[in-house]
Amino acid sequence: RHISHLYGVYPGTTLTWQETPELMRAARRSLDRRLENGGGHTGWSRAWIIGLWAHFGEGEKVYENLQALLAKGTFPNLMDNHPIGDGFVFQIDGNLGAAAAVLEMLVLSQQGRVVLLPALPEKLNGGSVCGICLKGGASLSMRWHEGRVTWLKLDAKDEFKAQLEVNGTEESIALAAGESLERTY
């Protein structure tokens, strides 16, 4: 039932669709098999599954698992619950992991590449975020409508270089420390 062998997909970065597509397909099949056989449906495991589906680009599966975590895996105060014996206990891993996985659904930031809305579910096709920290030293604010980015702003804390993918189009960006980039689409 464990999925620790998928660490390279998420939260690790050694397996990606760009660099290792064959291994990503194998990892996805492994996740399918684990879930078909009863693994990964509590706390941290469910949160980890959300992050994995985000890295596989499966927005609807992200949403399905987020809904399941909220409906079946939390107490009324939204703290994660974990079955133990005949009862349940609070488990912070589910809360922190789910929050991190939701960010992965909105922004994939790894190995000098930033992809916006890589696994956006249909039901979340409009919205906004502010101040997401990106790997490499920048923060991102953006709005989206009908599943497409309509506005973004990057604020570089340090020198920031990345391949930025927005609405299926890639470009190289380079910002000096303290510099900002703002775009409307």
C-alpha cells in the first residue's frame, strides 16, 4: 500500500515528463496499481497522492482526491484525521501535505522550469493566488479564467532565471534581484 518509491516524481524532482517520460509512465502505472489494491487513502498518503496526480498533470484526479480528503479525512475543524485502532487521531502531515499538493496543482516549479496551472481541475477553472514562492528566488501572483492565465506578476527576491510556461507557450525569463515582471494575457 506504500508509495514511497514514487518520491522521485513528488516531492522529489528526478522524474519529469520532459527528462524521463518512460519512467513517469511507469510511475503512474505503479500509482494506479497501488490505488487499485487499497493503498493511500488516509492523511499524508492522500495528500501525497494529490501531489503525484498534480505532477502527472491529472487535474480531475487531483480534485477527486482533495474532495475525498476533505470529506472523509478531516475532523469538523478541518484538521486531518488518521484512523488508529478503533478511533482517529490528528495528523498534521495530511494538512501540510494537502496544502503543498494544491500549490503543485497551480504551479509546477522545478529544475529551472515554471509551469502555470499544470493540473487545474475543471471545477477550479477561475481564481487567483498571491505570493506563491517559486524555487530559485521569486514570488508569483496570478489570476486565471476558464482555465487560462489572464494576468501574472513575478517579483524576484534574488536573481531569477527560468523557462516559464503560460497557457501552453514557453519563454525564457531572467530577472535581477528586486525586479518584477507583470503580464496580461
